[in-house]
Amino acid sequence: MRLSRYFLPVLKEDPKEAQIVSHRLMLRAGMIKQQAAGIYSWLPLGFKVLRRIEAIVHEEQQRVGHIPLLMPTLQSADLWRESGRYDDYGEEMLRIRDRHKRDLLYGPTNEEMITDIFRGHVNSYKDLPLTLYHVQWKFRDEMRPRFGVMRGREFLMKDGYNFDLTREDALHAYNRHLVSYLRTYERMGLQAIPMRADGGPIGGDYTHEFLVLAETGESEVFYDSAITDLTFGDREIDHDSHAACQAVLEEFTSRYARTDETHDEAIFAQVPEERRRSARGIEVGQIFYFGTKYSEPMGATVVGPDGSRVPVHMGSHGIGVSRLLGAIIEASHDDKGIIWPEGVTPFHVGIVNLKQGDPSTDSACEAIYRDLKARGLDPLYDDRDERAGAKFATMDLIGLPWRITVGPRGLARNKVELTSRRTGEAEEIAAQDAITRLA
Ligand code: ATP
Ligand code: MG
Ligand code: MG
Ligand code: MG
């Protein structure tokens, strides 16, 4: 993309409404625009990152055998009356009435709808196990939408639902989700710690939240610092193996790590004092096993091996896709702007032309730009007629991991500068070497 033809409405001044750094940087970098409280347009740069995060989520879900589908944002109230949640859910649910006076709602989650799909089409235990998921917009009429996309009212969530014959199989699905979530967050450059949590309106006591430690997080958490030494890395786990997934769960939940809702001072006191931490965290996902909570009232049953009908065991599993942008920025920025982890960056590299209009720098930049694209990379070429300082400031703000700086002085020696956004280290090398380094 050429910056002169892109739509990147960066702000020079700090927006007053932003209280935390990720919100401020997303506004300044021209990634989002608020349309109403907690409701945002995703401008091109923000949309690009959102799509990259979503793509990682899809890849990791499908890696472990989960099947994508798409359910609508609007749901019929009748479904929610069946589960009893239409009355229970309260004011967070946005209720709508259509022209025929039928009650609808903008889905805050999809347990009822997926259970309805399941009961309409699945009859036999032979069709299990089954895990279906989608990435879809949700609406929750949050009391205090704030911090930009971190607590929106309309937000993008990955929500997945497993259907199993037995409790044991459903707990395996739970563990498998934990495994896949660990890899998902790490690919985004995040450490998200599974912590024992509370079921909330989804229900069930068997649940973990995934938290990214950050001062601006809204959750209060307590943990044994030894847990932060764990990384999932590039392990190959057989996701069908109950034992293999169980072992990962045990490894990652063996240390004390709880949100305030389940925090227990007496147990916490057993952690060696120097390792006891209380901190704040951003909830970026949650997994639940809730058994037959929805399948029983809604009649989602299958014929079991002995011929009798039994309600299926279920769980649901959510990732806050749009919230993740905020969480990643909270975890990765400096005073100049965002520092995107390579896995989610909107462009792989920025090209800065120090002397726009100079035939030799222009053609050197063009050649680098075309070569990078030919290698399947996505460069952003700052070809505007701007001062070098302004171009650097924009690149630093939008946080691309690499910058190639091209100017007449370097070119005289056949060199460009390759700069890492994270470390600030710059290297004078031949353009071709910079390109192969990135490819
Ligand atoms: P929170 O405690 O922050 O209100 P939640 O526990 O109500 O979140 P879940 O029902 O567990 O949310 O939904 C799954 C994920 O969706 C959450 O882990 C979070 O990452 C994301 N999420 C929930 N509410 C919002 C919101 N208002 N804006 C953005 N993301 C959200
Ligand atoms: Mg909530
Ligand atoms: Mg929560
Ligand atoms: Mg939650």
C-alpha cells in the first residue's frame, strides 16, 4: 500500500476522551472511530489488525478440529425463554421489537441458538464429539462502556460450543480449548494466563478465564509468579488425546492463579511469600463446562449406545477478538506509539522515502516496494511529500515491526537502513539484504 493513497487519519493531539494508552493510540493511529458509546467503526488500519487476529483465531480453532459456521447477530426472544435466560440476563441484553411486535434481541452470546441448531439436526451419539464455533459481533449494553474497544457494547467475539456424550468427553473438549487458546494468544505475542474464575451468566463452576497482566486491566487477580515462566511454544499436541490435553491443563493450572471472584486467601497463603502477586489483568477469553444446563431444558438429546435418549454435555468458549487489539497494545507500546508483534501487524514493514521526488530515491523505493510484494509481504510505502521527521513519527505511531529508510546519502553507498521498531536498532545494509532478511 502507498501511504499517499491509503486512508490513515492519524491525530496529532492526544484525544481527551481516552483514559488508557491503548485507546489513545488506537485513536491517534487512525484505527477506530467512535460512533456511539461503545460502538466503533473500524478504520482501515484497525480493520486490518482485527482481520489478522481473527485469522489466527480461525487457524487455531481449525487446527484442533473445531468447525466454523456463522449465526446471525439478531436472535428470537423465544429461544431465550426456553432456557430461562430471557428474564435472567438483565439490562445487558439489548431487546428489540420488530414491526410484527415480535421480540428479538441482539445476541450477547449464542448458547441457545447453537443448542437449537444442534437439536434440529443431530440425533445420535455417533455424530459426537462436535464443536462448532463462529466469529461474530455481539452486543452487550454495558453499564460503563469504556477504554475504547476493550469494553465496547458492540464487540467481536469468537464463541465456540462443544457437544459431547459424556462428562468425560466434554471435559476433554474443555482441555482441548485450553490448549488451543494458549497457542492462539502466544501467536499474538501475548502471555494470557489461565485463571480460575466464576461462571457469571453463562453458568457452570468449571471455568477458566485467560488474563493478560496489565495495570489498566479491569480484573483483580492473584497468582504465583512461577506461572509466568510457562510458555506453550511450538509443541505439537495430539488434540484427540485426552491424556495429552489433560497434561497441558495440569501444567498451566497447577500454580495458584485466580480472579478476585474465586480468590481464597487461605490457599494463597501457601504460596511462598516472594512469589505471591496481586495485580490487574485484562480478560481476553474464557472457557466453560456447564454440562446439561442448556441441553436439558432445550431438549438437545442424542440416542446413546444403549438406545436411550440422553441430554448432551456442553461447554462454551469465548475469545474477545476486538478486545485483543487493546490488550496487545497495552502489552506492547512505548512513548512513541504501538509496537505490533509480528503475528498481528497490519503491514509487515514500512518504507520511508527521505527525499520524495528525487528520481533515484523514488526508484529505489519503488523497487524495494515491488520486490517485497512479489515475495508475498505487505509493505506500507510512505511516498508522501513530507519531512523525514513526520514520516518517522507516523511509522513509530502505527508500530510496524520493521522500517526500511531510503535516502540519497545511503544510496550513494548502495545502502538503506533497516530499523527494528521494538529495539530501535538500525543497520546499514544493501537493499537486497534488507529484503531477504524480512522475507
Ligand atoms: P467481562 O468480565 O470483561 O465483562 P465477560 O466475562 O462478561 O467479560 P464472556 O462472556 O466471558 O465476557 O465473553 C468472552 C470474551 O469476550 C471475554 O473474555 C472478553 O474477552 C470478551 N468481551 C466480553 N465483554 C466484552 C466487551 N464489552 N467488549 C469487548 N470484549 C468483551
Ligand atoms: Mg461482562
Ligand atoms: Mg468476566
Ligand atoms: Mg468471561
